[in-house]
Amino acid sequence: MSDDSYEVGYRKPPKATRFQKGASGNPKGRPKGSPNVVTAILRAINEKVAINENGQRKIVSKLDASAKQLANKLAQGDLTAMGKLLAIMPLLDERAAGVVAPPLEEADEQVANLIVQRIRKITDPKKGGGK
């Protein structure tokens, strides 16, 4: 079954040793159910640990415990902790901005009220609108 016209050499492996069509180059691959790095880190961060707070023993996640430690070091004036907080501050600002909407100016509030009134008028069948 050998083809004499095919020359084996650099970047020309023997046909018998090439990858077979439809077969994976890594047949075993990553086992199903084995965690990737992100899953492993999240699992480790969410593990529970016991801490003492004001003389009371509490069970909290490692993430909560590390946030408390960072806040305590900030309160003590630790400049390294301040640098770490400043590094994550943009993420905190984005999260906080999504939670609380900035107050509307008077003109914007009037426009919003007019829009709400129009929508109510259209959708309220008693006022002649809607279906």
C-alpha cells in the first residue's frame, strides 16, 4: 500500500503516521467534570472560614474575610492596602453606578413625567386609548 512517488522528509511524514481523518490529536483530552482555573479559584474563594469578630466566632467566605482584612488595614493607615483598594476602585465605581441612579434635573423629570402620562393614556382603555 506504499506509494513510491511520495518522498518522506522534512515536513513530509510517512502517510501511515499522519493523523487519521476524524480522529482527535488528543483523544483523551481534558476529563469531563475537571474544573478549569476560574472555576477552581471561585470555588476556593467561596469556601467558608471561621473568624473572630468583636469576640464572636463567625463563619464567612474567604472573600468576605479578605474584604474585612483589607478594610481593617485601611483603617490602620496601611499604604499597601490603599494601593490595592485604588486598583479595584474602578470596578467598585461601576457596580455602585448601576445600583443608584443619579437624580434627574427638573427639566428631565418633567419630560419623564410627560412620557409616563402619554404611555398611561395609550394603554388605559377607559381614557379612549389601547385595545
